[in-house]
Amino acid sequence: MLYESEYSADCVDIVVVDNASTDGSAAMVREEFREVHLIARDSNIGAPAWNDGFAVARGDYVLILDDDCYLLPDGLGRAVDGARQYEADLVTFKVISTKDPAHVFTEKYRTGLFSFWGCAWLVRRSVLSELGGYDPELFMWANELEFTIRLLDRGYRHLHFPEVVAQHMKAPRDGEEFDPRGYRINARHWPYIAAKLFRMRDALEALVAVLGTVIRDSLRKYPSAITAIPDIFAGFLHGLRHRSPVRPEISRFYRRNFETFASPWRLSRPPAEFVRALPRELVAGVARGETRPEGLGRREQFFAERGDLYTLEEPATLEFRPSGDGAPAVPVFGRANRGG
């Protein structure tokens, strides 16, 4: 959604990618918005359909918006100003629900500086051209993570800019609701990314982490999560067929610090404590119709120890700068400009 009071055809090109919709959207755009560059696809390929739009985009920056997301009237201008101020190549935003403005999606699922919510983001067009956009092997979900890893590997800077708030026209989900289909998609995509982009040791450790998480979830909360195990191995094997490893320091950084790839036992209670408490909690949980007590584990401690990467109430940046003398690049995060 763009606002005519702020933007005009002289300064903004609008590209609409219709991903094989069947509700007449493409015809409506073609008839009522002749100034828009419409790309009407014959088949739905998910998130990689954005690549069709990236191929014809012009200008220095590209703003990506889902069909159910928009920025407030000053959003685009502020995002571009933020990109210039922080010399950022990727700019991501705070995302809230229009159905419940108190619900902040970017706080409920914390991607931190490792990834972003793909419903709204800004990127330099030259970076899109170099990276090629979204991975065509990822239909939906986790495509943002794969893109961000490759972006950081090329030495580019990610700015999370919560001063711009994306309005996501999506109702919050009940935290207790289990989505088997979505769970299995993620269980396939996380190992795919690890196998494709990580160094082999990190990839194998990430595989074990994802496998351990699924087993833990099936024991504690969602018994049907166990059905995702075949997806884990399928995704990992698929990633091996598309291997293009990033630099070792970035591979290790994600393996150790991104929640999904972190060892499950680093987010849980110490093993001895878990073993002692599990029988009692299972019995009590069955009596209440539950399978996992809340408020346990070391997850919040994990995030607190990485506050610069996950606590994003103010503008924050991440990049990997060369350390000199041919040594591996080091992660640099903060709020200063490159020259600061």
C-alpha cells in the first residue's frame, strides 16, 4: 500500500507480482492501475516469485511488501533515510498486527539481526542483483534467513530499524496452537539451509540441534512433532545437493548464536535436572491435559547473553568486517556508522 500524498510515479516505480492468483487480482491491477508494472505468473512458486519483480526493478533501493502488509505514510522515506544514515544494505522493520496492535510479531518470533520478517523489508537493488534474490528451492518460510546469511557473507550490512513499523494485516496465533504442516516445512528448511551454506562440521551440528529440538517438542508438548523427523533428513540431503558454503566465521557464528541452530541442551534445563523432573511433570501434565510445563529452561538466558543481536528496541546493525592480515572477518554490531 502506497500513499499518493507522499509518493508519485516520478520517484517510485511500482511492480506487482501476481503469483497465479485466481480471484481476479491481476485483471483488477491491469485495468485500474495502469501505471503499475504487472507481472502475472501462470504458476505459484511461493516467495521466489519476488525474483521476477527484482529482475525489472529500477532505482537504488527496492521495498518489498506482501499483499497483506503496508507501511504508514512516512515509512518508505524514513526507511531510505535510515539506510543512508547507517550505510545499510538491508533494512528490516518492526512488524505489528493490525488485528491487535499490541501484538508485535518481531518480538514474538525473534529473528534478531540473523534474519527478518519478509512481509516488509528494504534492500539495495545492486545487492539483489548480486545475490539473485530468494533461493528458488525454498517455497515459503526460512527464505529470509537463507538470504541474510548470504548477504552477510558478502560483507554487506543489515540494519534493523524499528522506527519504521510495518502493518501486518494478520491476526496473532494462539501460542498453544500447533500447526503440523508449518512445523514440518520448517523442520525441512532449517537443515536445508545448514547443509547448503554451513561448513560441514557446523552443518552436522545444526542437524543434530534441529533433530534434538523436534524430539524434545514431541516429548514435552506436541506428540505429533515426531512425524517431522523424515523432513529433517530430506531437507539436509537436499541442501547437500545445493552446497555453496559461506565463510567459516559466519557459519560458526550462526551455528552458535541463532536459536534454531543452537544446541537444544543450551536452551533447556541441565540434563540431570530434566531427567529427575520429567516423570513427575508428565504425570501432572496428563492430569491437566498438558504435556509440558511453562517457564522452564534457559531460553531467556540464551537471548539475554546475546542482547546486542536479539534486543532490537533501537536501530541496530550487523556486518562482518575484515580484521586485517588475512584473518577471518569478525562480527560487528552496534548503532554506529561505518566510519564511526
